[in-house]
Amino acid sequence: MAMKVLIGLLAGLLLFSNGARASTQSATGSGVSKEVTLNNLRSRVPRGATVTDTNCITIGTGDFSYRYRCTIKWE
């Protein structure tokens, strides 16, 4: 009996996690230019998808310059 409940619970969690992942996709990349990095990430967005969010953070490097780590999300 306990095994059936455990299997049912695991199956439910698996179905729930796949459904949440299927609705929103994202890509992350980094580069020395925020604009170029975002453009490269936009090229990964499938045709017909809608970009819902972009986010970039600035990362300082040891030689007093910066890199950008950007994420783009789409549905």
C-alpha cells in the first residue's frame, strides 16, 4: 500500500515539474558587450515565441574591465 502511494506521489511530481518547465524557456550567456550578448541570446529564441524578460548583471574582472552575464526568457 505504501509503495503505491509513493509511486503515485512521484508520478505526480514528475508531471507537475514537466508542465512548469514547458511553458517558459530561457537562455543565458556572457560577453564584453551587453547589447551583443542580448542579440546573441535573442537568436536562440524559437520563431513565434514571445520574449518575456531580459536581465543582465555586470561582472568585474581582475583587469579592471567588465563582462555581462545576461538571461533571456520566452514563452
